[in-house]
Amino acid sequence: MDQIDLLRWRKTERARLISAREALDAATLEDFRRRIDRSLERSFPGLAGARLAFCWPIRGEYDARYIARTLRERGALTALPVVVAPKRPLIFREWHPGVELAKGVLDIPYPANSRELVPDAVLLPMNGWDEQGYRLGYGGGFFDRTLESLAKKPAVIGVSYELARMKTIDPQKWDIPMDWIVTERGVYRRDGDKLAFLGEPPAGEPSRLASPVCYANEIAPYKTHKHQTIKRNH
């Protein structure tokens, strides 16, 4: 499809997926949030020592403020994105309770005066996500532009729900795929040009996923198959 048709299609899909997400009741959203928190905590233990950027939740998105609090208690620095100007990369400013917030685009709070930092990892909400790990955002292109501009790309963990899964977003050359995706179902990793589902670490057992903020190539996640747990190396 041409660019005009693509923009129209994405706008329609975005509205459909946001509407479906907003139709979820509070108990379901809380259940999904707890499941996602559990997968993040078990599968990415290195986030506790990271400079972690996350987004203030809107319109029924996954609420990362709970996991951010847990990680801060373990030593992480947490930050929120700040819109500097249209069509410009975002910056990130440190945030924790007590830091002054201002209202920005879409009335989303952002830190008004705290120090700027460059994140090691980003928890990035997604209106939609596809089988190659690409994200359907809000259409402004802020995060793609930001990730492209950074000298060292952070580990990008997309967070969303299974109901937002799509066959494809018809990715364009400027679209940047997620490194990982976490939903209420568990953890996906981008392998080549597609996603591999890794499941959840067994209850009560720490994950063998290396921290994404270590930028390790020796990631050895657990892959569950029936009643076995198989260690994969690459």
C-alpha cells in the first residue's frame, strides 16, 4: 500500500486496538499488570542495576510504575521521556516520587526539572505489535526517532497485551523493532526477523535470561516444552 493508505490503515488499527484495551475491566488490567511485572522481574534481573526509562500509562496501557518502584528499591534509576519539540528526539529525565511533574503532550506527566540521563533499557508500551517484533505506537514517530539518534541503543522491551497482537504493521524503513516483548502470556525475544516465545521462568526459580542491560550475546533463556525446561544457548 502507498504511504497515504498505510497511514490511514494504521490510524484505523490504532483506534481499534486502543478501544479493545480500554474495554478491559480493572480486575483484568490488574491481573495482566501483575503477570507482566512477574515476567520482567524474573527474566531481566539486571534491570535492578540499570538506568531504566518507562512511560507514564494512559488509556489502559500496562502500568510500569509498580515495577519501576520495585527496581528502584533494588538500585535502579528510573526516568520518563520528555517531548522537546515536534519531530525531534525525546530526552529522558530521572523520575521518582517527589520529583516535580508537568503536563505534556496528551496531558502525559513528565519531569519538569530533574537531571537528564541516557537509559540502558526502555520499557515501551505498544498499541499493537506484530510477529516480527514491530510496534504500533501513537503515530508521532518519537521513539523511533529517539532510538535512531542515540549513540548506544538501549535494550528495548515492548510491553503490551496479547489482544494487541497483529500479523504485521507493514513495517517501513524507519520502524525499529523491539528487542524483547513482554505480555501477560510471557516473554518473546526477537530472533532474526521474527519473534520467539520463551514462556515464563518456572515459579520460584530465577530466570537464566541474561540481563538485557548487559548487552550480552550469551543469553541463555529457559524455553519450556511440555513439562521440561530446556536451556538454550547461542
